[in-house]
Amino acid sequence: MSAVRSERSTAVADVRARGRRGSLTLIGPAFVAAIAYVDPGNFATNFSAGSNFGYLLLWVIVGANLLAMLIQGLSAKLGIATGRNLAEMCREEYPKPVSRGMWVQAEIVAAATDLAEVIGGAVALHLLFGLPLFVGGVITGVVAFALLGLHQRGQRPFELAIAGLFAVILLGFLVTTLRIPWEPDELAAGLVPMFDGPESLMLATGILGATVMPHVIYLHSALTQDRNPATTLNERRFLLRHQRIDVTLGMGLAGLVNMAMLVIAAALFHGSAVPEDTGSLEGVHAALGRVLDHPAAMAFALALLASGFASAGVGTFAGQVVMQGFIRRRIPLLLRRLITLAPALVVLGLGIDPTKALVFSQVILSFGIPFALIPLVLLTRRRDVMGELVNRRITTVAASVAATAIVGLNGVLLWQTFVG
């Protein structure tokens, strides 16, 4: 039994019989995956890019979003075509020592993911209510566990809850964007690829290198593998068409959120004498309140809170998928929540700078990307695995180029972190 199977799964024939209303029920998995692209780690990176370089790196965010659509689309397609998720396929296709090693690194990545998400939620609660970071971390963990409890009632309630939190993030930034003056000409110029010295190049590398989160590659294939059981090729192609719509909507809106972050920072902070450090979450919040007004700072904090809550729930769920897929084992959600929450609470309890901890977690995530991304590309290009839904040649070429670029950029980040 898969990690995400539900008694409420709806057969494709039933969905098609309901027409347009039935098709709407197929939208959702990509919005769960999209949370990884608007998690707390993205907040500081995008605001730092806009503050330091204005609209210059807007094209990087657009390119990163296109890569996200490609990779998440392949992950979703793998689940539809095979009825298994990426972790299960790796266990079946690779020698046991290899798959066990992949599982160990995936668990380390899951812990690093949880570190960033819990810290983001804790910082948001501190900004909104003045709670100590440790207490905020505990509350974030409890809320994430409650979100996972919804999944026991079926996948759809979980998807709707995550989509609701995603809507809070989206509205918070779009409303602020509409309230500020920004230059259309400068924004358009930011869509032209260019750099302004080595610092901008490294920041662009950071944005691109952290585009694909390994845990959500595993998760997206699990969200689609048996959500709507298909018995014929025609039904699988029907699911694939709607999956593409889902990915375009989910990843497209995540891209809008990231673009809005950069535009806000570019319009308000670039070239201005803002005393706060806009490279930190607390600094961005303070700067918004000073340069714009309190409602703008409140919208930022609420969006950060929704991001921390949603991404913590999604991250823990992904860890469950990884464990069951690689070693066919499950542990109680409460125990898993406590295990993955522990490192974040230790960091918060010791008083370690939360922004530095976020950066450190992103470095750990960089190690995990090749172990998820490369097998995904290799498996989806094989006809014996994918059947008639095998990648077209141009898709495999594009995915290979994207994988090479992402792995290479993460290699550069790791080199700069430990050597440069």
C-alpha cells in the first residue's frame, strides 16, 4: 500500500463521467509541491536579490520557475505511468546497497528541509506575537502534525488545506505589489539575462541552484501514483493532460510569488538608505514597516507564517513517502514529527541565528538534489518503465540539460561555501 493511498481515491472513469466538475478534482497535487518553491528559504533569497540589484535578476526567477515546471511535471508523470513513486522505483531498479544509501541521504535531506520550514514558522510567530523562537518552533511542529492528520481523511482535504495556506502567501505579496510604485520599463529590462559583477552571479547561482527541492521530487510522484486509478492507456493520457494543467497553475503561481518578492524589494529597498539588513527575515519585516507601513509588514509576516506551516507539513509527509518507498517501512506520524522537529528545536533553543541556520539547511539540500533528479530523468526516458508515456527525445534532452545545470550550480554553491 502506497504512502498516499486513500480509500477516497476516485477512478478516472468516474471523474470523466462528472465532466468539468470532475476535472477540477484533478487539480491539487502540484499546489502541494509548489509550497517547496515558496518556503521560508525563498523569502530571504528573493528579497536579498531585489534589495541589492533591483530588477536585474528577475530573469533568473523566471528561468528557475520554468525548470520547476519541467522537473515536477516529470515526477508527476512517473507516478501516473507506473503507479509507483520515485522512491519505490529506485528501490526496484537499483541494487539494495545503492537504494539504502539513497534512503539515508534522503532522510538527512528531510531533516534539513524541516529545519528551514520550522525556523520560518518560528520567526513568523515571533514577528507577529513576540513569541520566543523555541515556542514558535513547537507551535509550527504541532500545526504541521495537524495538517498531516487531515490526510487520514483523504488526500483531497490535505490538498485543500495546503492550497488555502498557499493562497495566503499569494495574496499577501500580490496585494503589497499592487500598493507600491514600480517601473514597468525596469521590470521588463530585468527579464533580459545579464549580471552586474561576481556578487550578482553568485546570487543568481543561489536562486537557480536551490530551485529544485529533492523531497518534493519524491513527493509529487507519490501524490499522483494512485490518486485516480487508471486502467487503460487512454485514462493515463487523460490524467497526464490534467496533470500538465495542474503543474502549470501551481508552479506558475509559485513563480508569481517569487517575482512579487523581488519586485517589492527592488521598488522599496534598492538604492535606498534602509538601516535594516534585508538579507534576514527579521530585517525585511522591519524594513517593510519603516519604508511602507505596518500592514505591509503584517502581510509579510502572515505570508511567512503560512509558508512555514504549509512547508513543514509537506516536508514531513515527504519524509514518510521516502521511508516507505525505499525500505517499505512506516513509523507513526507523531514519532516522525518529533524526530524531524528535534534538530530545529535544538537550533532555536541554542539561540543560533535563524537566517544562518536557513542558509546551512539549503547547503545540505544541495547534496540531495542529484540523488533525486538524476534517477528521475533516467527512469522517465525508459520505455520499459514508462510504457507509452515515455519521454519524447526533446523532453529527455531538456531534462538532461536542466539536471546538469542544477547539479552544476549546486556544486558551485557547495564549493563557494566550503572553499571560496
